[in-house]
Amino acid sequence: MPDTLHVIPPEPAREPLRLHPPRHRIERRSILMWTLNALIWGIFVVGALSVLYALVPITRPWLGPVIWIFSAIYAVNVAVMPTWRYLVHRWEIDDQAVYALNGWITREWRITPISRIQSVETRRGPLQHVLGLARLKVTTASREGGITIDGLDARVAEECSRRLTEITQATPGDAT
């Protein structure tokens, strides 16, 4: 007697994923956050090199030019990077996917289908907390598939986190 065939019913047909660039800008306060962050790092690095220059005379012939080079790099970083990143960064969440465009030297456009989402988290560092900003992080089973959206208003990030949780719970599939 032949074995009985088990047929798995197909999932209901879904509307195909529409690929499009994300529409929403991040908060303008992100410019200040990135400026302060770059300034803090610049002061720390150039300050540490300057202390080394002052305390260890043997390093002065080669460390002097290094300090000038790092100072120039951090000056450009503080002056250009924050506004450039603000102009590039975009995000969007709909019932099918999470979209994010970010970067300033290299641009990265990521799309994560809702059915692939495993976790959603909101993070706020001390500087973000003071500025009322947050980071939304969406992770998937893929090592390369997560999305991070920096510079969201804290209330918007919480609302997005809540909405994504609701959508993913209602979406069939196991996120793998």
C-alpha cells in the first residue's frame, strides 16, 4: 500500500514587495549629535597624542606631523560629516518591509522584509538622551540583514518599535 502524500497548503498570495527609496528624513538634531560625537572623539585622540608629544620627547620628530594630520582630518570630519549624513539618511517602515538609506562616504540602502525580522530594539545613549533622539535596530537571522536607523526622535523610535512588533507578530513565517 503506498504512503499517503501530505500536501502543505500554499501561503496566501501576498502583494509583491515594491522596492523604492525610503521617504522619511531623520531628525535635524542628528547633525548636532554627530557634530558633538566627532568633536569629542577628535579632542580625545588629538589630546592623547598631544600629551604623548609633551611627555615623551623622543616621539616629537614624527608625532608632530601626525598630530597635524589628525587635527586636519577631525576638523573636516566635524565640519562636513554631520550635515552630509543628515542629507543622505532616510528611513521608512510599511507593512511589508523596513527601508534604510545611510552613509556619508559609502551609501548603503538596506531593505528588510517584515517576515525576516527577529527582533526590534530601541537604544538611547547619553548624548541621544539629552537631544531626545534614539536608534532603532531591526535584526534578522542573516548576519548581514539587520537595519539600524540612527537619529530618530525618541517618541517616533518607540512608536516604530511598537508597530514593527505588532506587524511581525501578525506576519506568517518563522523569520529565517
